[in-house]
Amino acid sequence: MTMNSIEAEIAQALGLAGEPAERIAEIAPLMANAIRTLPIEHFRIEYVAMAGLISPEYTFGPTKHSINNAISAKIASSDIDGSFLHRGKLLRLAQATWFGEFFVPHIWHNPEFRKKLALSTQHLATVEEMIWMGGFWHTSIEYQSVVADHRMLGKTKNVDWRFRCTTDTLSKWLNMEVKRRDADLEQLCPGGERLSKPFVDISQKFSTSSDDEINVATITLYGSDSEQIAIRANNWLRQNPTVDCVVLWNEITATVASTALDTRQNKLEWLHSFLDAPLPHGLVPSVIRHPVELSLNPV
């Protein structure tokens, strides 16, 4: 597939999804270039009809997810496939591409980051990392401050992001770990079980935050009720005090929940002020909008 044909196919897909021509003209060539230069192998656009709408999706290479793996009635995420598993949402890739190219090109074009993005088994998780960081774009992020894979003091594993957020009245560092829980799709299938470990592999990446920092775990869900998981998160935070706040986004139901212990409510309020900051005009087209812009209410 040539560069021009990839761009044309992306443009057509975004058009069928209802995006205006001027936005498509901006983002389609950037996406085509990313697909070619990463490279994303076996890229192919597919169309999924849902509730009368057309959702363009794409394949990006072999993953662990396949219905051909199913050998029993017990459902595991490796035994199913489809959206969010072996196919990605084209608009999510558009979001990640926009944030990367225009706001953090030093991250987007970093060889180590691009290696993760091109690897089919890490691709969707890496896209999700970029989108969660991009969810703070409308605050006065000091984009030159953004660091990927930040090692906190005394830790052997890295958090996904560290960056500084600033509004007219507040300025804080955010240390953010992103988790995309694709196993949460299991309970949407007959015989599937609820997400058993939504907070695994998070707390050990954080050291205690200073007054100038917010340690936040951001988790993408699919089958779970975000408010119910927030209640579980509150109990988990009592055992893992290095994490200040948890923010949860359900991709299927478009619902958000967040929580922090009473002693960290000020940090959750700071986080809300960054997420709910007024949107600037003319910087980012609405196709590139993260759902966590919805007003967040602590549980």
C-alpha cells in the first residue's frame, strides 16, 4: 500500500465517521506518515457498525487475542477478539498522532517510544498512554517538561509520564501511570468474569509525592462500572499510600469516576482543576478530544 493510498483510505474512513473535511486534511497525512515510518505492519481499515454509526477500526499486526484460542466455556481475554483487542479505533490513533506530533514530538519521535508503538503486542497500550497524557492538553502543560518512562526515587520500575500542569492559580507536577485493562472486556461476553485485579502493577512504581506533586493512576475500563471500581480503588489506596488519586474511564459507557483518600482530597481537587480547565480556541480540533474532559466528580 502506497503512502498516498494509505492517506486516502484514512481520509475516507474519517469522513464516513462524520469528521469535517478540514480536520481530515490536517490529520490524515500525519497518520499515514506514522503508519509508514513506524512501521505498523498489516495495517488495514475495517468498518464496524454500532447503533447506526460507522466506527472505523484498524488492524496493526498479530496479538494474543483470537477467538481461535477458545477451548472451553470459560472466557479469557486471549480467547476473544475484536474491538480494543486485535483491532484499534482509528479515531484513537488520530488522537495519539495529533498529541504526539504537535505537543510532544520529542516523545513521539523518540526511538524507544516508537518501538513500543510499532510492536503489535504493545501498540494499543502505548496509544492509550499518549491519549491519557493528551487529556491534559487544554491546561497550560509545559510540554518541554514531559518525560516518558520516569523513574521515581528508590524505584526499579518507571511510571509512564511525568509533566507539569499550570493554570492561572495552580502549578503542580503530575506523575502518571496508565493502565488499559483489556481483560475487562471478558465480562461483556457470556461466561465472562468481572475484572479481578484492576490495580495490579501500579503502586510499586510510585514513591511518596511531595507537596508539589500528584501521583495519579489512570485506568481505562470496558465492562466494569467506573464508580464501582472507584469504591474498590478507595480501599486499595488505604493499602497503597504512595498513590494519591485514581481516575477511571469506561470506554464503552463513556463514564468517568475518580477517588482519593480524605487526606489527599486536595490533590484530587488540583487534578480536577487541570482536567476541567477552560479549553483554548483553535489549538486542537474536536476529533482530538479526550473523554476525560467530562466533569469529574469524586466518589
